[in-house]
Amino acid sequence: MGKYLLRVLYINVLVLLCAWQHAQAQKAVTLADTITQHYFSYNEIEQLEDTSGKLTFDQVKSNPAIAAQFVPSSIFTPKVTDLNTAYWYRIRINHDIATKNNWLLEFFDQTTDDIEVYSPNTDNGYSYTHMGSDLPFADRLFQHKNFSLNINSNLYGDHIYYIRIRSHQPANVIVVLRSVSWFVHYALDEYFFFGIFYGMLLVFSLYNLMMFFAIRQTQYLYYILYNLSIGLYEMCTDGIAYQYLWPHSPVWNQYAYGIALFFASIFGVLFTRSLLFVKVKAPKLNKLIWWVIGLRTVFFILCLTVNKNWFNYRIIEIIPLLVACYTGYYILNKGYWPARFFVVGYSFLFIGFILKVLIAFDVPWLPFGPLTHYSLSFCFIMEMLFISFAIGEKVRILKKKKDYAQRRIIRQMKQNEELKDNLNRQLEEQVRERTKELVEKSLVIEEQNDELKSVNILLKEQAEEISRINVLLESDNIILHTNIEKVTHDRVMSTQVDFEEFSRIYPDRETCFKFLSDLKWEKGYTCRRCHNDHYSNGHLPYSRRCSKCGYEESVIAYTILQNTRIPINKAFYMIFLMYSTKGKISSHKLSEIVAIRQSTCWAYSTRIKKLMDHKKKELSNAGSKGWSMLVIDESA
């Protein structure tokens, strides 16, 4: 039992020794009037991760085992990375030197949800201060965008300050020691520059709004919404939105920045598409832009409905930014000159984005300060300036084209006026000459008119006689024409007719198709699928399409001509020859007559013979028209 107590005592002594050595290793910051502000960094600020979130201040302060777990920051300023963990920090401030200034602690990151500060007081105890973006803005000691609290000026010696932080999004633990006088000076300057920045955003937006009403181009509306979205995002990250827009609604701090960033991305790429005529100059990039907008919208909806912490993945905004930058470079290479300002502006924005990424990844060679902290805001200003130049250049080019077109119209109107005057002068001269000629000729015409009257009477009598003769000739001509057609048709239908004479009645494919159409549907049309009797013309010549089911039947379907490659007028003649010779003509003779290979003639004549045998009864009394009965073949 005694050994066990000695072992426990030994372990406690070691823990206390380690905690004392660790505390001794932490560097204290001394208050002095020679300094105005100081950032706690590296071994000046130590941190402890409370993964359970249940450690109390008394445990952290008094328990040596827990106190020994504090470690100095390995980077310039610590970060809250695990959103489910509470982080404890401690800093040492030396009050040995008497100072005239009053001092305060300031926390830079305005997105931090919950900050609890335990600061020493003159009673050897600790005072508790609660701050954070989860609390109403009116609860703050200073009505300032950053979180601030006073330091007790009556203390003496080294004192440790404990800080507990929780946040729903990654946060930078930037703790600054400032004199109150410097804080007032710094805050006034900061708000002054905020006024300039947001004032420029409003000025650019109002200017583009007037341009939109004047020109009615959607690119100005997109740019206005883009600027306002950027302004809202900057206000969210700076804490200005919480101070002036929703001071009594802390819940908006959780996701307002994500909404603003979404609209900035969407309206940014839409503005890019409209300004650079991407739809016309780069159709493939236009499709890519619509895909980016669609995917970004889906991610935004998922953030709102599934998990609002996904808004923290701001790195995703590099995709719309890269698409916009590449589009600008591509359109510039295509020769569109206003794109050069767009490329420069978005290059500034890309540099600002990269700087923010480097700061987020704690690049050691990039110093922290106001310049790097507000680098993205500066890049936004530069981007707005150059985008305005790009819009102005586009307007200038449009105005130049409009002026050129107006000058051409004016020049053309002058030419038209001169041509009109010349034509009028020429026409007046011609009218005078023509009038003179008409007067002279009218006298001659009057003399001839009398002669014509007498001749006209004679011609009228002759015309009546000619009309009577014409009536007789016309009736004789009709009779003669009818007899010629009948003789020609009978001649063609005789067995001695040759192909040349046969071709006079069926000279071409069009005539043959018309004959087939009249023969095939002489009793009316009926759809073979739905038995509908209404139709319209099909895509092929003389084909018919059912008005109900859409089935289209060609003119050679269900005929002996279906699926044959023989010219249709020659196929007609072969049918005619086979019918007129009662199938006795040989394939060699057919090949010689119609100039087609003997094998083809044999195959086709065999097909005709089979049909003749099938329709033998029908053909027995068909006469000269029987060959046409061989054309329709329902078995085809």
C-alpha cells in the first residue's frame, strides 16, 4: 500500500513538473506604451483540443494532467478545424510595466460562433466574458464588427488568460492585444475603407443599372446582381452584415455567406457568357457553363436541405472561376478585343482567391496582416474596375459599329436622292419628247382611223365567216384526235408493236406510276393495317399515307413490280409481251428486245408465268386489257 502511494505521488510530481516546465516555455507578452498592438502567435499562444467538449474551466486551470496537454501553436495563428471539438487556448500577459494606455483583447474572425474568455482580476480570481456570432449583436461591449473585451489595468505580474472556442465552420483564432487609443484609430480607418469599398460596389451597380435601362442588355443586370452578391459575401465575412443587416438574427450568420457566394458564382458565369458572346463564339464552352451552373445549383440545394456545414467547402468556387478565366482567354485568342480587360480583371480575382487558399493552408512565407486579410476585397475592386473597362470597350465597339452603319445609311440616302433627281430629270425630258411624238402621231392616227373603220367593217364580216368555219373544223378535229388515240392504243396493244411504240403511251416512270395508282386504287383506298379509307400523299411519288395510323403504302407495293430492279417501262413491256404471246416468248428473245440480261429476263418472265397461271380464269375473257390484270399481285 505504501509503495502504491509513493508511485502515485511520484507520477503527480512528474505531471506537475512537466506542467511547470511547459508553462515556463510559454512566452509572455509584456504591456508597454511603446507598442500599439501585438498578434499572439506561435509559442505565445497554446492550445488544447477538447474532443468531448465537456472540460470545465476549473479542470483546465487546476488539473495538472490537463494543463500539461497545452501545446504551443505550430503556425502563426491557430485554427479551428474540427467542428465537433471545443478548443482551449491560453495566453500570458505581463503587467509588470506601468502603462498610461488602456488595453483590450480583440478576436479577428467574425464567423466564430462561441468565444468564452476567462480573464484574471484583482481578487486572484477570473472574470467570465461570453462572445460570438451566435449571440445578438447588441450584447457586445464594443459595437464593432470584431469581438473585443477590456483588460484589467490594475493587475501586476504575469497572468494567464484562458479562451474556449467552438465554431460550426473553420475559423482563424487571431487574438490581438491592442491599446484602446489604437483600437479607436484603427476601427475608424477600417470603417472608412469599408465605406469606400461598399460605396464603390453601389456606384458600379447603380451605373450598370442605368446602362441596363438605357441599352436593355441582360449583361448589365447580371453584373449588378454579381456585384451585390459579392458585396453581401464580403459583408458576411467582415461582420458588417451582422452589425447592420440582421443584428437580432444570429442564425443568418450560419449560412448567409454560402447563399451570397452561390449567387456570386452563378451571376458571374452568366455575366461572362453574356459579355463575351460565348454562345456564338464558343458553343462548347457555352454548354460547359450551363453544366457548371447546373451542378453548382445542385450542390447549393444539397447544402440547404442536407447539411449546411457543406457551405464551408468554399474551395469549390474555384471551378466557376477557372471556367470564367479560361473563357476569357479563349475569346481573347479568338480576336474579341474587349476580352483583354475581362482577362486582367479575373486574373486579379484569381490571384486573390489563391492568396486566400494559401492563407487557409498556413503557408509560412505568407505573412499575416491587413494586406493579406483584405487581399480578396482589393482584388474584387480591381476586378470591378477592369470589368467596367471591358463593358465600356464593348459599348465603344458597338457605338463605333452603329456610327459606321449610320454614316453608310446617310451616304446611301444621299446617293439615292441624287439618283432620284437624275431619274426625275431624265423622265421629264423623255415625257416632253414622248408627248411631242404622240401629238404628231395622233394626227396620223386620226387619218388612218377613218380608213381602219371601213376596213374593220369588212374584217368583221370575214371574221364571222371564219368563226363558222372554225366551229366546223374544231368538231372535225376532236373526232380525228379521238380516232388517232384509239388507233394508236389499238396499235400498241397489238402483238406486233415494238418497244419504241409502246413507250409512247408509257414513256417514263411518272406515267407508269400514275397508271399503277389508277389501277391499284380504282375502287378506292383502304389501309391494309387499320382499314381506314382516308389518306394523304406520302413521301414517295403516288404513295398514300393512312390518316389514322400513318402507314404509308407505295404505288408498287403488292404488285408484280415490287422488289424488281428492272426499269418500270421495260417491266410493263415484258408483262405486255408475256400476256400477248400467252407466255410463249423465250427469255432470250425478251433479253434481245428490252436489252436486259437473259438471266434477269428469265427470272422475271417465270414470275409472270406463275401469275398468269394463277389468274388463268380471269384472263380468259380479258381481251387487250388483260395484261394490266397481271400487274396487281397480292402475294407479292
